[in-house]
Amino acid sequence: MSCIKNSFITLLFLLSLQSFSQKIETNIGGGIDLKNEDVNTIFNLWKNYLASNPDSIFDNPYWNDSEKKKYKSYDLLKSEGFLSPSLYALEPSNTVLYIKEFGNDYIIHSEYYWINEKSEFSPLAITDVVAKKENGIFKLYNYLPYYTINWRSKQIGMINYYYHDDYVFDDENAKKANALLQKLNKLFDLDSKNMTYYIARNCDEIHKMKGYDYVVSMGRTPSLCRFTDTNNNIIYSIDKLVNMIYMN
């Protein structure tokens, strides 16, 4: 019995080592000028980040401090509510397709994929991540606030809404949603924090705002979708679905 117990403990230990040593191999795409000092620095920043157990939540030195304070799971690509397990936990390979100037910052456009034993290429996702200087040093930032920078916003009680210009915001229905949330918190004795609610035009835009320029299933039907980032109390939904819920 002790032999079986020791073997079981050893197995758990090996599995834990594997989970903590998860890394993603990063390659450089053709035509990227690594002689450019900023581009070379940003490529190595991204490469080092993907090799530093990116699916784990800890004080990662490659991510910026402001988002680490704002979010429980600061890299929204790993907690966005669509891929399960997360993009990083799926352990794909990564190739940086380009690094280009993005206003005063840079955007890292990279592809995730698998190559099987038959040398067949299977794409998983293409993402956008921002590199911006923090105290003179490049750090990584989410794409979400850049995509939605010109969106409208409104706070109704515990819910912070962000929505595109075409969306007609209904204050009365938003108040009803807040009242329901407060009722649920009281009924189940929840210690809930404010919720952030993004309202997009369609499902593809939800993925793009989160930083997914492409991810498996984009462009397909059905056209109704909603995703919840439980780590960060974020809901991503499309306007049609929000309106249908209010009507019901």
C-alpha cells in the first residue's frame, strides 16, 4: 500500500512540475528587421514572456504593472472566456508575423499553431498584443483598451458598460440589470465587485477587441454569443443578445 501511495505522490509531483514548466516556443517571421533596436527588444520581450509560464498568474516581470493591479488575471488572452483550456495552456508554437509602430507604441502580431507528426499545419489563433514603455522599459499590454478607446461608456450601479457608437443604450433596462445583480449578491451572500460589460456589434468583433485577430470558429454561425471572464468580472456580449435579454 505504501508503495502505491508513494507512486501516486511521485506522479502528482511530476504533473505539478509539468504544469509549472509550461513554455511556448517562439519563432521570428520573415522580413522582420531585428537590426531595429526597438523591434529586437520587443521580440525578445515577447519571446521571454511566452517562455515564462504565461498561463500562470504571478508577478510576471514582462507585463506592465498597471494591468497587474487592475486585473486578477492580467493577460486577457488567457482568461477571455472562449478557449478552455486557455490559449497558452494548449501549448501551441508561436511565430511573430510582424512588429509595427502603433501610435507611440508597438503592436505584436503573432500566430499560434500546431504541426503534427505528418508535418501538417493546424492554425489556432492570431493575436495582437501591445508593447509600450513603462518607466523607460518596454512592457506588454492588452489590446482591449486600444480597440475600445473611442467607445462610449456608462456606469449603472455595479456594472460598467462599454459599447460601440451604433448601440442605443437603455438606461432603464440597465438599472433593472443592476437591481438583479444586487439582489443575487444579497440572496447568495456574494462578495461581488463591479462588473465590466462590453457590448460589441457581432461575435467576430468580440474576439478582435480582446486581441484575437483570428481564432478557431471566427466567421462561422451562429451569430449570437457571449463570453465571461470570471477571473476579472468581465462579460463580452453582442448588442442583439443584450436587447433580446432585456425584451424577455
